[in-house]
Amino acid sequence: MSSLPAIRWHRPLLWLALVMAVVAAGALVGLLVDPRTVTGAPLWAKPLKFAISVGIYAVTLSWLIGLLPGAIAGRRRLAPSRLAWWAGTVAAAFLVVEMVIIVGAAAAGLTSHFNVTTAFHAALWSVMAASIVTVWVAAVPIAVLLLRADLGDPARALAIRSGLLIALVGMGLAFLMTGPTAAQLDDYQGIVGAHTVGVADGGPGLPLVGWSTVAGDLRIPHFVGMHALQVLPLVALLLEALARRMPALARPLARRGILRALVGLYLGVLALVTGQALAGQSIVQPSALVLAIAAALFAVTAAAITVTLFRESRRARG
């Protein structure tokens, strides 16, 4: 089992994460002292959620860029690593732009997303859309470089690469929210795009995240896809820790086999929640078909992991 490589953090992204921690603390205070709402949700809930999400993304991307050979200290020597450093810096800059608009809109008591009520608000929404597209594009060369880099442990490498690629898909799923709904086309009120499918935004939702409890919600696949970037590498590190106690996990190829099954499960769940949202079905009211597909996904994954563990246990005993 190869040791973890030394961490060389991408500093602009780390600074962004620290700023997001401050923004999240401020938004939390706003939730406690400011009773105002927008589109049915507490005014400061969106800045809080985005600050947490951007902070986690910044820390993770900073770490991933640091895994590339010479990515920080040697960025003047290696062109690919220099490209990764600049891509991370561009992503950090445009995430700042997005957060400034989100926090500024909340301070003014307005919604930041889908708001085209005036030319000024439409311009802000266009800047936000361009910013998130730029952040997505900036992650692409980093993903390509990680696909080519030697990341040591094969299970860890699979988790990092697949996590970033699935995160790119999850970020791309956000574009499903930007088109006008049928109700908006019939009765234009200055809002183009929505989180929910089947009802207007602002209905009953889960605490904090706000995901609709009565209709489909496109924020769910967006969230699930994006956070593969954290979930899968953490699972790989957990398997490495368990390998010290479980001989069946000692071989890197055994852990990679388990990770392959879990990556397949993650993709299946992402496809399932995307279809569920597009069908207008709430995450808390799954149909019998959705439950059956979910059960099948988990059963196949459990069987694949069981076979891998059984084979590796026999090999370890032998």
C-alpha cells in the first residue's frame, strides 16, 4: 500500500476556502437575526449553502492540484502543472464573482438566481452564468492532467479521477435549471429558470437544503454529482485505513475492485435522482419503480463487493 503523497496546496483556492468560512459564519448570523424570506426560503440560506459548498470545493480542488508533480513549487518548470495552477486560480477568481453576487442579492433582499426582472438583474444573472461556466471549464484541464498523472495507489487514483469526472457531470447538470418552465412561458414575471419541476420554486422543502418535498428538484442531482469529488476519495482513504486490519483489503487491486463497484453505484444513483427530478417526483416520495431500481443498484454493488472480498480473503489465506 503506497503512502499518501505530500500535500502541496494551491494557495489561492485555500484562501478562497478561508473567506468562505467567514461568509458562512456571517450568513449563519443572518439566519438567526434576519427573518426575511425570498422565494419562500430564509434570505440567508442560499449564501450559507453556497459558502459551504464553494469552501469544500475549493479545499478539494486545491488538494487535487497539489497532487500533480511540481504543481506548486515547480510550476515554472512543468507546463502541464503550470496550466493546472492557473486553472485553479481562474476557478477561484470566478467563484468569488459568483459569491459576491449571491451575497449582494441577499443583502438587498432579492433572489440572485433566474432573476431577469430588470436589465441590471439580467446582467447579474448573466455574469453568474458565465462565471460558473468558466469554473466548469477550468476544472477540465485539471481532470485531464489527473487522468495522465501517476497517483500511486490504483484504488486512490480511480477514486480521484472518477470523482472529478463525475463532479464535472454534476456541475453540468445545473444547466437543466436555467431554461424557462411552461408556467413562466405562459405568465412571464421576470424569472426564467427554476430549481423544481412540476411546481413553482418556494414550496415545502427539506430543512437547510430546501429540496422540494412535493415535486422534483434539480438541485439534488447537481449536489450528488458535484460531491463525488469528496465522497469517492474519502472512501478510498477509508479502505486504505481498513486495510491495516483486514487482510482482504491489503492488495491495492482488491481496493480498486471495490472502488469500481462503488463508482458504478454512484453513477447509477446519479442517473436515478436525475430521472426522478426530471419526472417531477420528490426525493421523499419515491415511486415503486425508483425504489426497485435503487434496490437493484445496491444489491448488484453488494454482490460485486462480496465477490471481491471473498476472492481476496482466499488469496490472503493462501
